[in-house]
Amino acid sequence: LSGHEHTRTGLSQAALKQAFIDNLFYLQGRFPEVATPHDFYMAAAYTLRDRLLDRWVKTARSYKHSQARTVCYLSAEFLLGPHLVNNLINLGIMDTARAAGEELGLDLDAIVQEEEEPGLGNGGLGRLAACYLDSLATLEIPAIGYGIRYEFGIFDQTIENGWQVEHTDAWLRNGNPWEIYRPKLRFPVKFGGHTQQYDDDGHLRIRWIPDLVIEGRAYDTPILGYGVNNANLLRLWSAHATQSFNFQSFNTGDYYGAVRAKVEAETISKILYPNDEPEAGKELRLKQQYFFVSCSLQDMLRLQFNTTGSVEKFHEKYSVQLNDTHPAVAVAELMRLLIDDYKMTWDPAWEITRHTFGYTNHTLLPEALETWSVELFGRILPRPLEIVYEINRCFLDEVRMRFLGDESRVARMSIIDETQGRRVRMAHLATVGSFAVNGVAAMHSELVKSTILKDFHDLWPEKFHNVTNGVTPRRFIVAANPRLATLLTERLGSDAWVRDLSLLRSLEAHADDTGLHADWQAVKTAAKEDLSNWLGKHAGVTPDPASLFDVQAKRIHEYKRQHLNVLHIVTLYQRLKANPHLDLPPRTFIFGGKAAPGYFMAKLIIKLINSVAEVINRDPQINGTLRVAFMPDFSVKNGQRLYPAADLSEQISLAGKEASGTGNMKFSMNGALTIGTLDGANVEIREEVGDENFFLFGLTAEQAQRHQAQGYRPWEFRHESEELRSALDLIDSGLFSHGDKELFRPLTNSLIQYDPFMVLADYEHYVSRQSEVGHAWRDREHWNRMSILNVARMGKFSSDRSIRDYCEQIWKVQPAPADV
Ligand code: 26Q
């Protein structure tokens, strides 16, 4: 090791190798000869961690000195994906680490594969939070992510007999080298009980007497930016019984009571709810939300108080973003902390609060708007409920003043919905308590203003913004598709595109370069071979890499319309059976995605996909022209296998239902063409890549709405299309279910009678667009050109652009480079 280089911080091959061997010995207690793959992984992780900590400590010092304004991103989910590979990339030592490994006879890729990913999220919303952490650090923005350290993340999925089976995700079982436990950072959180007034030196104040106090403990994970020294903080809270509570019970002899209380307390951060829609009345979920919000706000207030001696300028120090309504109780909690703990009066507390929060909406589906019954809310959080009432009283006075005599508007806008029992509308609380509200794609933001929050837009038009989602190219190109990354860097003459994705635009000039075409196709084929081998081992299907890989990977939901995709597959199957000489290009249909464990229809869709796969894949007449594969356990890690290998990306939700989508961006960045509706960010992707490089189909949101309003009659579409009728009939015939004609009836019946997401209305257009996809695929040169242009024009969809938008439009924060 050269003199100035330190084993714990150096980035040279020699330093990495030395650190790795040291860590293997001193942390895992192993010589290389007897170490397991897991030991190697841990040694590598600790080697990286030391390097992160060095930057992290220095970043914290820089931020403190510069007194920088700080973004706090509050999210019930952070779907981080594996850390090791991302940290290697962001430190810029991928190649050095690989060489260091080779010196020791170790394969870095195998070590990377050992990592168990933290699956602390359901899907898009949680993954978005993780992309934003990466971009915040890369852009050198002082930021803290706050969330919950779930002991069990999203379940692992296997497929058994075609059905989804859920398994607990014990991601912490082998330890987590990326986090640091902060035993001194703990905050009490109250639950239940009642409130009482008391006289505090002539001031009338409220005291909350809880019947349970739980302690939140901090676990910190450093989040390093790409090619910079800034490392930000992700702080996740874990719930524990307070010591005093514990001893109290113990002293009175109630040992079992004490243990029960401990178990009850720890339940709060035990498990991530595996639904990506609210489930009604789940008390534990409300406790989780309040728990992490209260800890996070106490943490911020403490810091502010300790550094400035007051909390009066809290909103100047912090910009707090609410990732959907899950943390919206923060509006009431900040008021409570300012008034009850920091002894402020209502008006100044409200001034601070309404200048602190921004709220991001992620859904328009009415059934996915979060509400809590007043009864439950008040039982768990009596003091916050009083504050919600008071916020609402002041707010409704403002509405009445502005819209004289319009009591129906007052009822519509109230934070308390009185129409279906009394319920707290979390989106209204978030909107009233925030200085900015944004949707996650241009079209979605417009729909927010014209539908669910229309009344609020009438009142405060200037509050409403759009920030189109983005994804990090570090994970979704560099880590997921190293071959493509190498090719791009080679062709552009520099890797600057990794931090400025708009630079990919210069590829446009090479869109017809035959040399590039050959390399492009080789990169894609290699990724398809990798995926094919993986599917062979884990899905029992080994697709032909020469076939068109047609991929739909996302949570299983009726609005996302995986069943529309299935109807197309069944249609092709019938065409081929009727005409065995039909000249169809070979296609492999690949699905991936989890269903909420209680969502019957979604689980039936998984069963249908696997049942159709079973029949088609072993039909000798089909002879491999069509193949269907279900990738089990779609996760961040498995997504990284999928995106690089896709030729075609399925983004086929009913227009107006998908707020943004982010998978659409990940596929496109990796050279897949999109077949999609005018929904969410598809609209903007099509705008960027050009209509001629995008397979558009389907109703517009407006048309869909009009149809619904005029009385949509799905059965008419069934009558009018011979092919649609026979596809539905074939599913009902029992062919795919070993003769069981009833198995899929709930699905086909729902389609024919109600079809809430207008699958049948869009079927014909979808199928005909799919034929055009087939034709386009035959002209491989033209296809490659379209694929290159897709990648070249994806600059807008880097999460760096999204974060810049948030910084400028909403948070008003500036970069603060960390000095080393
Ligand atoms: C709420 C209350 C109780 C239980 C569960 C929930 C819950 C959990 C997760 C509600 C919603 C979610 C997740 C929603 C989500 O992932 N939405 C997606 O967000 C993406 C990022 O903005 C968008 O791209 C997708 O369009 C949107 O569906």
C-alpha cells in the first residue's frame, strides 16, 4: 500500500484487496480457504461500508458548517434493492474491485449475487423513493430519507401449481452490514388514552395521557451519490418497548404482562403491509404511519432546537416531502409537537407547518385514497385527532369566506368525510397542510387538478405542480446492463451520460450506423441469453434468445390489465391452431409481478398466466413459436435481469388509471420498444421518443370516461369480435384448467359483465397493434434503429431531472458539495 493510502478508505486495487482480507479475517473470522460465499459477501460489504462512512461523516460535517437547507423525504416504503453493486458503481471502483477479486481467485459477480435485498416496499412508490435518494446524493443535495425498518419486507413469491405462494422475507437473518444502529437516538411515541387540560403558569395547555408509549430507535444507512463525495442519510425507525414501561410491569410482578407489552410494541415495525392499495380499518397500519412520522419530526425538531435554540425557523431549515398520504398525519403531529411540547400558540405553529410540507399524490383511483374512520383515529391518536378537527375548523372557515353559501362545497372539501360514517380524508389533510401538491406525470397532475382535488385547485391554483417521475440510470442501466453501459460509453467517448442522461441524445446521429446496429443487437442478445438461462433454472422455461421477448413486469392489478395481454396470447394461439402454417415471428411472453395476498382476482390472473403457459409451452403444434414464462419473485434484483433482455415493454393500463409508471422508463432506457396506452408517463415517453418509435393503442382517458358515463356494455364487444369471443370461450372451456370450466369463471364473468378497466373495449386495437409489432420485428434493422432512438431520447426520465425539478419548483434547496 502506498504511504498515503489507508486500508479503510483507499480506492486502489491494493487497498481494496487488503481491506477485504482483513475484514474476512477480523469480522467474519475466516481464512479465504474456508470462507463461504456469504463470508465473502460480508467482507466485501464491510470493505465498501468503511469507504462510505468516511464520506458520510465528512458530508455531515460539511452540511453542518454550511447550515444547508435540508430535504426530508418521508416515505412508508424504500425499495432499495441490493446495495453492494450500487455502491461499487457510485464509488467508481467496479473494475478495480473486480480486479482485486480476481487476484484472490474470486468472481465479483458471484459475490454481488449473494446479497439479500431489503424489500422495504411494494412497488413503484417505494422504488421511486429509492431512486430519489440516489439522485439527491448525486446532486449533492442535503437530504434525509425517513421511514420504517420493517423486520419483514415484501413477501418472497414462489409459484406452486400455477398459484402464487407467499413466503416471509427474513432479510435481516444474516445481519445487515449497511446499517448502523444508533442506540442513543430514541424517541417516545404515544398511543391511545385521553387528553386533559392543565394550567401551565397561566397558559391553558393540553396534555395527552397515553395508555401506551413506544420507543423508536434509529438505524442509519449511508446513501452515496455517483461520482461525488456526498453521502446522505437514510434513517429507518424500529419500534421497541420503552424500558420504563417494561420495568414498571416487572416491578409489580407482572412479568408476562411486561413481555406481552414488549411483543406488542415490536409488532409496529414488524412487517410491511403487502398491499399497494389501502386496506380498510387496519389499526396497525395507522400505528406504523404515526410511529415513523412522530419519530422523524421529533428528530428534526431536536436538531433544529439544539443548533439554533428555537424551532421558529423550522420551515426555513427543512422541506419535508410526503410520499403519498401514508405520512400525512405529519401535518397534525408537527402542530402537536410545536404546541404541546415546544409551547407555541396555534397561529405561529400553523405558519411553520403549512410552509414545511409538500405532498406528492400517486393515485387517482378512488378506492386507493386513504381514509381512516374517526372512531379508530381518535382511539389510537386522540390528541392528533383534536388537532385535525381544529385544522379543519379553520380551513372550512376559509372556504366559507371564499365561497359564500356553498355548503355542498364545504362538505366536499372537509377533512372529515361525513357521507360514509365519519372518516378522516388523508389527501385533504395533506393538501391543506402543504405549500405544494404534485402529481407524478404531466397527465396525472392535470387529472389531480380536474378530479380528486378539483375544489382545492379552485381555491389554491398556485399550490399545484407536476413533477414527472424518473429512475436512476446508475441502477437501471449501469448496474442492470453493464454491456449496454460499456457500449454507450464507448460510442459517446465518455461516461458523462451516467450523470447527465440527456447526453445520450448524441446517439441519434448513429441510429443508422451498421456497426452500432451489430453491437446493439449483440448486447441485447447477450442479455436475453442470461435471462433465458435464469428462467430455465427458476421458471422451468428456457426461451429462445432469438425470439421476440415481450415483457410485462409490475404488480398484478386489474387496472394494469395483465389479462389483456393474456387474451392476446390466447388469440395468437388460436390463430396458430387454426392455421399451423401461419407465419408468425417467434415470441416469448414473460410476466413478472406479485399480487396482494388478499386480492383474489389478481391471484387468479397469475394462475391464468401459468395455466396458459403450461398448455402452450408443451403443445407440439406450436413448436416453440409461442412461449410463456412467469418470472417468480419479481423484485429489484430480478427486475435488473429483466429490463436489459426485453424487446417489447407492455404498458397497457387503462388510460387515466396509472399515475405514472416507472417500469415503462426502465424498459425504454434498456432499448425495449413500448406497446402502450396514453396513460401516465407513457404519454411523455411517446412525446420524447416520437410516435413512429412507439406502439400506441387504446382509448384515451377522456374517451374511457365518456364511455363509462354513458353506460359501458362490455358484452357488446364480445358479440362484435369473433376472436375475442372465442378467446374468452377457450378460457371457459377448461382447456387451460384440466377440464375445470369454473376455475377462471370469476375472471371471464367480470370481464363480460362489468369490465371496470375496459379490457374488452381495448382488445381489438391492442391485438392489431401487436400484429404491427410482429411485422416491425421482421425488419430488424429498422427495429434496432427504433431501439437506439428510444435510448437516445430517454434523458428526461433520469431521476436526476425529477430531483432538479423538485429542488427548483418545490423545495428551494441548493447543492452543498461535501468537502473531503
Ligand atoms: C396504504 C394504506 C394501507 C395499506 C397500504 C397502502 C399503500 C401502500 C402502497 C397504498 C399504495 C401503495 C403504493 C402505491 C404505488 O406504488 N403507486 C405507484 O406509484 C408510482 C410512483 O409514483 C407510480 O409510477 C405508479 O403509477 C403508482 O401506481
